[in-house]
Amino acid sequence: MDMTHNKPGVLRAVLSGLILGAGCIAFTPAVADDAEDSFKKGMEALEDDRLQSAIEAFNSILANEPLLHRARLELAVAYYRAFRYDEAKKLAQEVLDDPTTPPEVRVTILAFLGQVKKDEASFAKRHEVKPSVSVGYMYDSNVNVGPSSDIVEIGSQRLTLTPGSGERTDNALVLGAGLAHRYQPGKTFNFGERTAVFLWQSDVGLYHREYNSETDFNLSVLSASTGPAWVVLRHWRANIAARAEYIWLGNTKLALFSSLAPAVTWQFQDGELTWDATATDRNYMDDRATAAGGDSGREGTYWATGPSLGRYFQQRKVAAQVGARFINFDANEDRFGYDGYEAYAGVNVKAWPGGSVDGRASYRDVEYEDIEPGFGVARDEKERRLLFGIRHEFKDGQLDKWSLGGSLQYTDNESNISIYDYDRRQFM
């Protein structure tokens, strides 16, 4: 199902055309007051998407005024928004078959019927599968996330790092592939005045970053997620996703991350507000976790939750988003566990047909729970990231459905322990 269906422009065109047939709105004197009141209530309910009230009001009118085509067409619109396509088509066709319907109204009815049939066909499609593939080139100024300086201070002592412990620069080939599946059972249910749709969404993906020289830092991630979603068009949506990520580092098995991520979004005119959460169990592979100096202490549960606000401007040519999340990592060893928060802001601009430019800034502040061995203090870090990107989607020709993009990301991590101070530039 196309989640952008029930397009306001189509409905407004239909209603504008109906106004031209204003002669159809005359009520018989015996029921004029009640019918006009019901019609007004029905229109107000339809405008507010209180579909059940709108359907009840227009049906009440037609029970007393069966020839009132304006009410019949408004009822068709209400049924259409409630995904009751057969009833919407039947009512619109009745008006279209009436020889007294004005030609200008017939044009808008035909447009409406065309939209209903298109969305009905989309809604009837039970399975939708979308494959994707990508290939990219990356320059990385700090592959190993090494400290910015070769000099490390431990208390009053100044030590020099061994060669190779600092920043390492390299290039990488980046490959990605994915398969997304959406199952739509075609079932709807009433949620108050509105109609909700149930979906089930799943995806699998593979990401691989192959460095030219620093192969110990090659990264591969095999991921899969699945879960239900509920959608009330133009009002709210909610979903829960169970996700698993199997990670390799340096072509060696590193970890299995298992997550549960619920989210709910409330929509309003030209914007939406989302609250989401993530709970992730970080489980490292036995050979790494049990090795001397391994990763067993880093195992634990990561939590994050917070709101984000999105807003459209200039007829949706510009989209902006701001958000914040509270984060916590409850690790096996307290020196790896932390509490903190992160905040971000971003903007996307449709700069030309098929092309967009976007920017994003984020800030992360975390305090670790126990002292770092050898330094006598717990880590306290602030991370700043800036991202600039540009993208063009091809709409026709040999490159139809392909896109070309580039991005530059700068990361600056400031720590009270100098060995964890670093910056990084990644060009994709």
C-alpha cells in the first residue's frame, strides 16, 4: 500500500468540482433544517478525519434525501479514507450514471474514481519486496580511532606512544546490499473515529568496508529485522522491530547485537513528532571475550530513548529535524559502562529535480561509571559530529532508480583522558 494515498490534492479537486453542482444541495422543506445541520456536521467531521461521524452524518442525510448527490459524494470520500473502496466506487458511480450530473462534476468524479482504483490495487497487494545494492569509495583519516597526539599524559608523567598507535589513514571500498519485505494482510480496524492499517515489515542487509592497507579494521555487518506496524494515515503510526546484527572486525567474528526498538509518531500539518527507544544486548564472541584483554567486560545492555521533531517548509522542499536521546550502557565492567545524552539537528533541501543537499550536526556527552586503570579517573567525553551530503536520484534512462551521492563527516571526540582524544574525517 502506498502510505501517501488519500492525497489531499485529489480530494480537494473532487470537492471543488462538487461545488459547481451546487444545485444538488437543495434540501426539501420538510427536512431542510435537520439535513443542513447534519451536512454541516458531516463536513466538519470529514475535514477533521473523524470518519465514523462523517459516515453516520451523510448516511442519515441520504436516508431522508436519497437524491442528494452532494452528500452521496462526500460519503464516498469518507469511505475512501476509511479504505472501504467498494462502497466509495459504488456511490461515485451512481452519481456518474445520473444524466443530470453536470459535465464539470463528472470530470472530477472520474478523477476520484481513478484514484480510488489505483489505491485499491495497491492496498490489495499483499507482499512488496524491494532489493537494493550500493557501492562506494571511502577516505578515512583515522581508521583505528587513534589519539590526536603521540604524547599521553598519565598524572604528571608524559609518555610517547609506540609507532602505529596514533592515527592511521587509509582508503576503503564500501559495499552494501539489502532486501526489504512488507506484508500487508489487507485488514483494517477502527481506532476511535479513524481507520488503522496493520503491516508487517522485515529486512535483511549486508554491509562491508574493505580497507586498502589497514585490513585489521575491515568491518562487516550482517543484519536482519522484523516486526509489526500500525498506521493511521495523516495522524499516527507505530512499530516494533526486533533486530539482530552479526559483526566482523578485521575478518574475525566480533559480536552479536540483539535489539528491540519500538517507536510511535504523531503527525500534524507539515510535520511530525516521534518518540522512539532502543534496548540492545551486546554479546561478544567467545574467542574475543575470553582472551587476555578481550571484550567480555564490554558486554552488557545499551539503552536509548528520546523524542525527535520533524518539520517541512516551502511546500516540502525543505525538511528539518531536531532530537535528543538519553543513553545508558550497563556493562559487565563498570569502567566500560556510561550514562549520558545526545542531541542532533539536521536539514535536507531539494535543491534541483532529483537532487538534494543535507547537513547534520550532533553532540554526545557521556560519563563513565568507574575509573580507567592507570589513569586514576573515570572517562568523561564529549563527541561532536558534522555531516554534509549531496545526492542525485536518476529518474529515467539507463540509470533509472539509481542514485549518486557523496558525504563528508567530521568527528571530534574530547576526553579528559588524552589517549581517548581523537578526530576523524571520512569522505564517502
